[in-house]
Amino acid sequence: MRIFTIKSSWAAAAALALALAPTLAPTLARADDFINVLTGGTSGVYYPLGVALSKIYGDAMPGTKVQVQSTKASVENLNLLQQGKGEIAFALGDSVKMAAEGNADAGFKAPLDKLRGIAAIYPNYIQIVATKDSGIHSLADLKGKSVSVGAAKSGTELNARAILAAAGLSYTDLGKVEYLPFAESVELMKNRQLDATLQSAGLGVASLKDLSSSMEVTIVSVPADIATKLGAPYIAGTIPAGTYTGQTEDVATVAVGNFLVTREGVSDDAAYQMTKLLYDHLPDLVAAHKAAGAISLEHALDGMPIPLHPGAEKFYKEKGLIK
């Protein structure tokens, strides 16, 4: 009888464990357990900020595996989010808007309805840099020249199309169009195989710092009336003197806001934590790249072109940004 009692107790415990198993077992596929941070090319601004963000999340969210993925930036990032292949991504405001609308020309075959907002972060500045020898000093001077406009259908390339169109130019006016990431564009310029590069990035982007320290360059002005013609989300901006080697004066240009975007399916708790930790650790992001110095809670919702994630919305309500 004693043996039977032990077996019965064991059987009861086993039955209880089985009943509780669905509750106790880890759900490995949840966004809470895995965060893939979608960035851009390694020579841009998205990547170092993404690396810093991944460390912040990894340190502050126990049990969550975090990784960083280098991509072709905005357009690819947004499509990957829609496909469930990332949990948070960097993207340009105009790309986010076109993604929500399903702009096929921009690389979105249908409206991306799963995108959800986390925060407006820092502005990207349209930075057109030419070799000194090219003789390029204005947008009109780009006619007949070889220019890299960024990876095909990237956020940078969408910006290039818009800027040129507002200036009364098109790709057919250029001598040669190259669709290259930042670092590859710079290498061609160093080798005298390319006249200019258009890069949409935070100020002090590594690729252009490298270029300006290697050879004499001209930072090409984009007049304020271009921003007026384009309208939102474009605004007039300035590349301050000293941003790049040999740049002795401020240069007028156009800027467009960047956003952190997540997706439907990421839990409210994960989205809340990703939003809160962003603002709790701003000094760490600034240490990774000075462009993050423009990130502020005060402007977190400026120009948000898509619905907020409920988790992010909860955070902003706590902070009084949403009533």
C-alpha cells in the first residue's frame, strides 16, 4: 500500500505539471524574447545607433535576445517589419509615409498595414558632396556629372529623386547614375571614378568624414526654396561649419525626420520597454553617434505618419504627451 501511495502521489504531481505546462513553458517566438534591430549600412548613422540600442535593450531586458541587422535601410527595413522579420527599425519619414500608402514606385507593392510608430528621432540631412576637381558647386552643376544616389529604392535614393525633381532635374540630366551605399560611393570618389555622392544621414556621418579627411571636397548647397517646394516631411536645414574636414562655412540643405518603427504583433510590454529605454539611455546613444543629440522626448511625436504602437502610446500618456 505504501508503494501504491507514493506512485499515486507522483502520478498526481505529474498530471498537475502537465496541466500547467502550457502556462510555464517559455514562448520562444514572442517578440519579448527576441528583438531584431533593423538598421542600415555599417558606414551610416543607423548602424552605430542600432548597435547602441541593442546593448541598451539586451542589458535592461533580461531573457531577451537582441541582435542587429545591417540592411539597405528605410525601404528594406519597413518591408522586413511587415513580413515579421524585425521588431524595431530605423526609417526616414517620407519612406514611412509612402510605405503606409503603398507607393509602388518607392518599393512598396501594397500598403504596409502592420507598421506601428515608436518615436520621431533625429533629422536626416541631405548631404551632397562633390570632389573639388569636379567643379560642382550647385545643384545645376550636377548636370552631366557622375553621381551616386544611394542604394536603389533606399530612403536616400527616394530623397535624391525628390531633391532633383524640385530643382528641375532628373536622372537623365546626370552623366551617370550610380546606385551605391555610402561607403562604396566614397571609395569611387577617392579613386576619381565618381564626381559626387548624395547621402541622406545624420550630421557627421562616418562615410563623409572619411572622404573629407582623404581629399578636398565641396559640400553642395540645397537652397531653402527646395524644402518649400517639397513640403512635409521636408524642412530647411543647415550643415554647420566644421562638420567635415575643410568645411569652413555653414551650408544650407534640406532635412527629413527619422523614425523608430515597430510592428503589429510585438507585445505591448516589449514596445513600452523599447520606447522607455530609448529615452532613459539617450547619453549612450549620443556616445554612439552625435546625431542622437537631436533626439528629445518633447519632439517624440512630431510628424508621426503611422499609428503609434499601444505600448509606445502608454509610455507617452504617462509622460503627458498624450491626454
